[in-house]
Amino acid sequence: MSISSAIKSIQDIMRKDAGVDGDAQRLGQMSWLLFLKVFDAQEEQLELELDDYREPIPSEYLWRNWAADNEGMTGDELLEFVNHDLFPDLKNLIAPIDKNPRGHVVKAAFSDAFNYMKNGTLLRQVINKLNEIDFTDSKERHLFGDLYEQILKDLQSAGNAGEFYTPRAITKFIVAVTDPKLGETIMDPACGTGGFLACAFDHVKANYVKSGSDHQTLQQQILGVEKKQLPHLLCTTNMMLHGIEVPVQIKHGNTLNKPLSSWDDQVDVIVTNPPFGGTEEDGIEKNFPSDMQTRETADLFLQLIIEVLKRDGRAAVVLPDGTLFGEGVKTKIKKMLTEECNLHSIVRLPNGVFNPYTGIKTNILFFTKGQPTKDIWYYEHPYPAGVKNYNKTKPMKFAEFQTEIDWWGKEEDGFASRVETEQAWKVSIDEIISRNFNLDIKNPYQEEQEVHDPEELLASYQAQQDSIAALRNQLKDILGAALTSSAGGEN
């Protein structure tokens, strides 16, 4: 049976269970089961390779000892074991966690996981379907990578606004031109299910890993933080499938949750698509300088990225149009960005890249810390010939970025090879300053076109609504700050 049909069968079985309500719970249920199966496949591999192998969790909780036998526990006995032994013990794991860091991964993975299934017979059927997939087989693992993306897309469509699955074409393009090297720390401070980190891992492995010790170095380079339990669990599994034995560097938490000034760790490369359009909970903004405080998530992440980059560290960040033209705190952040970093390139993406999750227009900002910006190159990414918009069945493809990659050049020589084209143009920092740091600069070589296509008009309307929502959030921030300062002045 193919992996995709196995997963479809699993979802069909779960639909019969009274405890599982909706796609999000189905994915949550499948995620902890997948995690334990993948974890055990990796443990079997390590047991063969390591002379001093130790089991990281009590052996009765390894998949092979309770789940692998299709004729094993079922019904109430299985439910009793999962709910009263497996979950409590893995959530509260102590020994031998101190001697084996892989135990930490399990404890973190189960910290907020939950068994939704109430029918032990159906749970056994789900487990038996998973047993048909062999994660120690390299072909199956490769196939699973594609399937995994499908699971993640399903998760996204069941998720909330602001949490978008970044299309693989964009992650591959960003990683290709950012070019992380062996030994460089690579971070995604809002890593979701790990798309950027998996792509960066593959890039370094393909281009720079030459030996076993290189591979060990690479495993330590990848750093990620994810706020929500389910994406964190999926990211951890994703990293294990990519060959990271101990993905303890994938933290479960909110990167914005500590004062900006307390960040000691400095990183070489940041590649990320932080949540945008949302606002952070009360108090998070207090971790930022008083004149830079806002509740808008994307603005806080941009400040954080500038702070944690090493000198000469480089970043590529997906941000909405609202960041480019926004004022108030946004202006201050863009001023700081262009003074502390060389914002050398902005790739303007067309509508529909994130369909069907949002029609909002987005940009990729590329910058390097340590030198102020002198000029910004803009590149407007066109639709391929014959395409008017992207959608689920016709997503963006990596091959579309080949023109950008050929044009890109080298930062070491100041991108001397770049030339202006119908898609590319250069703007001086003096012009940016005269525009009060409004970075929303239209392509001078393209006339504004009248659009009558209903899909494009709807996408444009949605983008306008998103912009209005962003401006409304901004006004709330400004009013809130004004009220706070006037209240402070009356004391």
C-alpha cells in the first residue's frame, strides 16, 4: 500500500471515533503516533551504530514493544495503556533523560500532546496502518517527505489565519541565495513545521558535508522555536526524518517572550516567514524598547531578527506589503533596519502565493548586519507565462526563480553584476529617507494594468482588507501608546 493511501485510510478510521472532532484533532492524533514510530525507527538505527547505545525512554514505550505487533494490545487494554501509562510517563519523563538527550525530545514532544481517540479497537486499526510504512527504508523516507508536506498542508487548512505553510518554491529560493554554509548557525525563530530548517539542512548537506564529522557539525547548526504544540511536534518529527538525531534545538516556546536585551546567542543565518496580520498577547511588547513597542507580530519579529544576527550575519524574511508602507513604529523599525543592516534586496512576490490561506501580497527582504544600506535592489517576481494567479492545483514552482538566481550575483562585490531589467530596479537610500522609509516602491518599468479578472479582483480586495486590518492594528497601538503616556503624565 502506498503511503498516501495509508494516511488516507488512517484519517477515514479516525472519522469513526467519537473522540476525534475535525481535521485539527485528526492531525494532532496522527502526529504523536507518527512521532513515536519515526523516533523508534531512528532508535533502531542508532542501536546498530553506537557502541554505548542507551534507550532514551523506558523500553515498554518504544513503538516496537507496544505497537508493532498487529495482533498486540487492542480495545480497552490498549486505551488503558496509552492514557494511563504511556502519556503520563512520557510527559513526566525523568530517568534516563539525564544521561540521554534524546529523552528530552520525547518529553518536549509530549508536553502538550493528547490522545483524542476513545475507541481502542479503532486506535489499533490506525496503529496497524502506520505499521505498513517502513521509516528505516530510505525510499520510504524520501516518499514520506512528499507526503509529510501534504500532511502539513492539511494542517494549515485546518489552522488559523496568520499561520501559513510557506510554499516549497519560496523556501528553496531563499535558502539557495542565502547559501548557509557548514558550521554556520541557522535559525528560524517562528519555525512552524520546519520547512525552512529542513530546506537549509538539505542545502548544507548537499553542498558542504563531506564526512561523518561534517554531518555531526550540521546537526548542531539548526535552531528553531515554535510557539504552538502541534507544529512543534511536526517540526521535531520532520528534523528526525532529515537525519537530526537529537532535535533538542527545536524549542517549544514563544521567541518574543523574553526581553530583547537578554539575547546572548548570536546567529549567522536567519530564514523565516514570521506570522503576520496577528497581534501578540498583552505584555509581550514590554520586552522591546519603549519607542519600538507594538502588538503586531511581524514588526516584533523583525526587531528580534536584527538583534540576534551576528555582525555579517544574513537574513531573509517574508513580510507583508503592510510592513513596507506602514508608518509609526514601522517607520522606526525600517530606519533601524537600514542603519544597522545592508538591506540589499527586496523580492516582490505576486498575489496568490499563499492561496488559499490569504490573498495578501508579500515580499522577501534580504539583509546583512553590520553595514548601513546604500542602495536597495527591487526584483518583481512575475507570474509565469499563461498564469494569472496561483491556487491549490497550480502552486508556485521553484523553476520560476531561476531568472532571479541567474541575476542575483555576489554580495562580496556589492552585487556588481546586477543590471536593471523590466523586473529589476535600484533605489538609493536617499530616496528611501525622503519617502520617510516607505519601501513600497512600484516597478518603474511596468504600467499599472487595469484588471478585470474576477479572481484577481477578489485577491486585490482581500489584500486591501488585510491592509486595512493592519492599519487598524497600528492605530490601536498608536492610541494605546498615547493613552499610556498621557496617563503617565498625569501622575
